[in-house]
Amino acid sequence: MKRIITALFALVSFCANAQQVIPLYAGAAPGSENWTYDEKSAGTGDNAVTYDVSHPTLTVYRPDPAFNTSTAVIVCPGGGFFFHVIKTEGTDVAWWLNQKGITTFVLKYRVGHSLTNDPSKEWHQNILKSDFGDKIRPIIPLCIADGKAAIAYVRAHAAEYGIDPGRIGIIGFSAGGTVAASSAFNFTPENKPNFVAPIYAFMPQELQGTIANDAPPMFLTAAYNDELGLDAHSVDLYNKWKAAKHGAELHIYAKGGHGFGMQRQGIPTDSWIDRFGEWLDLQGFLKAKDPGVAAAIENAKKPDWPNLKKYEADNAAIPPPAPGEKRVVFMGNSITEGWKYADSAFFAGRPYFDRGISGQTTPQMLVRFREDVISLKPKVVVILAGINDIAENTGPIKLENTFGNIQSMAELARQAHIKVVISSVLPANHFPWRPSIIPTGKVIQLNKMLKDYADANGIVYLDYYSAMVDSEKGLPAKLSHDGVHPTPDGYKIMEPLVEKAIDEAIRRKN
């Protein structure tokens, strides 16, 4: 997929690095040394949760290095101190922030022990009981401690992640908002956040402390019809920050309820994250400090819609194919671009050239096909495209036009005597960056169109879909962290399939 689109439209994340999971403490977490339960997961899609977290962790989501602003954000999902709403208040937020050039750490802080395998239902039942507050109250300080420890960890390791230690913020939702907001009180130089964003946070007076003279700026949002009445907590924090003459911005939406997160409801709360991005920009946290990165961001705003410049110098440096060389060009989006980073050994020592661009759709690939494929004179081109068209990365597009663009690339290659491998679109049942679109049916339709065309024209059809699809017509968690981009395990499934397809294409006469 593509850098111009990344910079201008905040679309799908560059997947150069698989997500790294970091234990927050070297041993048992202080204060819960006798907790012996292990982390579990339940639910799927927007209902996915993690629970029984006794060993807190940080999961790292890195932006495209070319657009790294050096800002970091720790994301704290909500869940009533009993579980984590891991997708719509965690990973979806992380991917969105990556598009702004922000390195993101999703914090799984400690939560209470669930006695069932449905922690959400259990929590809703328990909250009605008179002793619920007594049971949950001792856990809250541990959650807050994890938030402060997370900030301290990121600051101590800022250099290795390309982070400015003076640009580390924290955002949290509901109970995670408690963790985020509490970091703005009683901080030390090591764990002080540089900005804080409590989102429909639970933050009663008894959890607050004295507002320091150097308290960080704060962004708050909630809905007027919050079922838990937590909009009042946001208003209270805003008024106190304003009275103390510290920067603050507050958005109270008429509708949205509690827990809207990154869900799409067709109402103004859908765009709260854009308001947060605007606020970050006003605070200066989206302005890259590195002059080279700042220049790259500015250059990305200039009109080069297909991103012809990305591989221009690399292409010019490649000599013509040697006699007998079986050169292969991989043409695609971020799934292709991320491949060379996730498993560089697959490309090492082979005449394989990766020409994927993060964010790209088939119209963009078609425009750059001559420069990035035909000019390199490969024996074979492997085309993997279409998922971003379905996600409408460059606007709505008919499935027939997506198919037509891939067909046109194949015909251009054949006219240049290049053998073609047309890849199926990988399984996907949701988009982290476009939750309102359900891609399942269109993926299946497009793959049928591609297979029928390939079979009718003697072109090799490479079926990744059948080898990777799960029972929900998506990518299994082991093969993808976000449901779209493969993990190293995912690429390990793809590699022998593409090698077999390349060999078959070379053997074919036409």
C-alpha cells in the first residue's frame, strides 16, 4: 500500500515489523505476586476481549519508519478492571495512530480474575451485586501502577524505538481511562506523560490528586447519554485543568453511549479520533523532529498519486537480467511490501524484487506497472492486489473495475513477454482502519473472477485464500495480528505456494 495515501488519508498501517510483546515487569508484578491465572481471550471481531491478565504486557505497533514522528502513545483498553476490550479500544486505535507516524504500545494492565469464560457477561452480572465495589477496589491501584510503569518503560527504551522521551502520551478508555488520567497525577520525571487522553474515563474525586504545576495537557471526550454517567467525570477533569490553567480540550457528544471506542455507529462519535488527531497536531506531536522525516512527510503531500518516485532510484540501479536469470517481481500493496521485512531470508540471494507499496489500490498499481515491473524485464510477475480497493482506500470502486485493473496489468505483462501469476486476495472479514466495511463477500467474489480469468487465459492462479482462511472467513490470529496483514507464520504458508506458482508459470508455453 502507499506512502502518499498514508500521509494524506491515514489509511492502513505499514507492516514492516511484526508486533513485539514485552513483559512490563521482569518477574511477578508487584502487589499481585500470588496471582497465578494466565491470560485468556474470548469473542471475535469488535467483541474480542482478553481477560485473566496477571502478567501485564506492552504490544508494540510501529509506524512506517519514513514517517515516524518520534511521538509515542500508550493505549489502555477499557473493560471495568475485569477484562480488556482489545480491538475497538486497543488494536484499532494503535493502527490508526500508526498512520499518523506514532509508535503505539497497547497495554494489557492487570485485571480481576474471571470465574467463567465469558468475562463481559460475568462483569455485567457482578456490577449489580452490593459487594462488587469491594472486590474491584483493590485492583484499581495495580492497574494505575501498570500505566505508570508503562510510561517509564517506554521512556527508558525510547532510543531503541526511535521515540523522543519528551513526546510520550497515554490514552485510555473507561477503566483504561482511569489508568490514563491517573498518570497525570503524582508522577515522577520517569513516568510523567507528556499528554493524556482519558476517553469516557471513570475518574471519581477519590482517585484524583493534586494537580501539579507542570501537569500535562489533556484531551477528553464522552457522550451525554453515557449509561454509567461518566460524562460528568470528564467535565470535572476539564474544569479542574482549566482552573489550574493547563491545556485541555473536551468533547461531549449528544449520543454514543458508553464504550463507543472505534466502533462505527453512523453518528458524530465515529469521528472523535479525528478530533484527537487534530488536537495532537495543534500540540505539535504530529510534527516530525527529524528533518529527513519531516521532508518525507511534506514530499508525500505533493502530487505523485501512484508513488512513481518510491522505487525510481532502486529500479535505475538494477542491471538487465543475466542470461538464464529467473527474475521475479512481486507487485502489490502492504502485504507484499511487508514480506521483505517479515522474512528477508526469502528474498536474500534470489533475483526476487519486492515492489509493494503500503496503502495502494489497483488503479495506482496499474499506473506504475511499467516503471516497477516491465522496465525490470522479469521472467515472472506475481500480482497480489485488490484488498485495498475493497477497503475503499482511494474511494469507492466497483469490483468489476478492480478485476479489470488486475486484468490490465496481466495483459501488459504478457505483451512484454512476462509470465504472470495472479494471486487470490487473502481472507479478510474486517478492516482495522475501516470498521464499517465488511469485506468477506467481496473477497470471495473477486477471487472467483480472478480464477475464472486465469483459467480461461492459461495464467497461473495462486490460491492463498484456501490455504489461510478460517471458519469465520478471515485470517486466523496466528497468521495475522490485525486480520489483514500476515505474521511471519502467515508468510511461511505463502512462500512455498508462490514458489510452486512461479515454477509453474516458467514452465508454461504461453
